[in-house]
Amino acid sequence: MFNMNKLSMEECVKVVRCLVDGCSMRVTARIAGVARNTIDKLLVELGAACSKFQDTTLRNLACKRIQVNEIWAFCYCKQKQATADTAEARIAGDIWTWAAIDADTKLIPCWTLGKRDAETADAFVSDMASRLADRVQLTSDGLAAYLGAIAKAFGEEVDYAKLIKICGVYAEREKRYSPAVCTGCRKEGVIGDPDPEHISTSFIERQNLDMRMGIRRYTRFTNAFSKKVESHAAAVSLHMMYYNFGRKQMTLGTTPAVQVGVADRIWSLEEIVGLLDSK
């Protein structure tokens, strides 16, 4: 359990500033002069507080155009290295972050951690549907799990489309470092009457890049990966809190939370750290 009395507000803010700017735990420890174990405890406690706050606050949202996608990471070890003993002792292997973004306000109303399967799709889409006030246009990639999850959560009360990328193949030696070449895209209306002009996943794919840059654990080919799923979830929650409430978007001139109407100001890091008191 993290004890706020161990660190001053200034020290906590310095630690959080490093973490939301994509520093690893070791780098944060060197910059802030705080022990790694203390940083980890602060992260887990603050991440839980951020998750609780956003779960309560991001409700009845007047979003109109939602884009969804999944981003890969791993916990403890990569999937191919996870043994039966490892899996029994802890959550290990592939861990996907499913996230949604409002194309107009850039708000991330919800996210879910899990496998890239139908069960996680159901949990993610059901949570998203519970947060929206009105009918929305929804765009996903071609992952088959979305169709059943969206039909179950929204029924016919959604305008849903898929954006399916058509990809070529790189030479064998380039596979590890480069994605396949995108040679085109195909738009498919699935439910309702989606506007073809707004069938896009560009904003959520840009948010995936924000996560890779802002959360050190998501950097490819790194040794800064999460060792425990609790720390991984906390890092994601803190990133989303800072993104939604604390980081001014250049295109908006404010934060997504202010733009969508769930906040009346841009939050400071001190206010985000202050969520520990409310928890």
C-alpha cells in the first residue's frame, strides 16, 4: 500500500510527470530520486484512483462518431515463452488494450485489457455502449469479434461500419521490423446507415501511437515491459487520465474532457495526484 506521507506532493508530481512522458521506472527513479518500489506502489494506487474516477465521470457522453481498435503488448513474457507453470502463477503473455475514441472531441471514453477474443470484445463494447447517451456511428477494423459484440450491446441502435485494410507482404528479412504494406482500404457498412465520409480509424490509430510514446511499457523491442498485470493496468489508466483531463490537444486548444463537457478546466498534475486522497 502506498503511503502519501512518504513523498511530498512535489516528489509525486515529478514521478508522475516522468511516467506520463514515457520514462521507464529506472529513468524515473534516477530523475526523481525516488526508489523504484515506491514508484511502483504510487503508480498502482494512483492508477486505481484514476480508473475509479474515470469510470464514474465518463458517463452519458454525447459522442457521435466513435472509432475502436486494439493495441498489442505483453506482460511478464511474450506469449510464445509462457509456459503452463508461468500461466498458473501469474497473468503472462499477450495483453491487448481495446480502446475507443470520439473523433470530434478526441475523448477516450473507455478501454479494456484482455485477450484479442470474443469474450474481451463483449466486455469492451458493452462498457462502451453503457457510456453513450445517443446513437453513434461506430467504425472498427476487420476483427470478426466486433460484429457479435456490437450486435449484442447496441442491437440496431448504431450505425456500424468496418474499415478493412488490404495489405501486401514484405520480404522475409523485413517482417520483424516493418508492418505489411497497406495497398488499399475497403469500407463495409454492417449495421444501420453509416456515413461513408466518416468511416475511418485514423484517430484511434494515432492514439495507439500516443500510447507507444507515452507509456514506456508499450515501446517495441524494450526491456521495460510490465512484470505484473496490476502495474500494466495502472500505467494505462494513468495515461488515459492525463490524456483525457491533463494534456491540452493542439487541435482543440483544450483537453478532450473539457471539450466533451465532463470537466471545466485543464487538470494539473497536482490535481491528478490529489485523486489519491479521494481514493
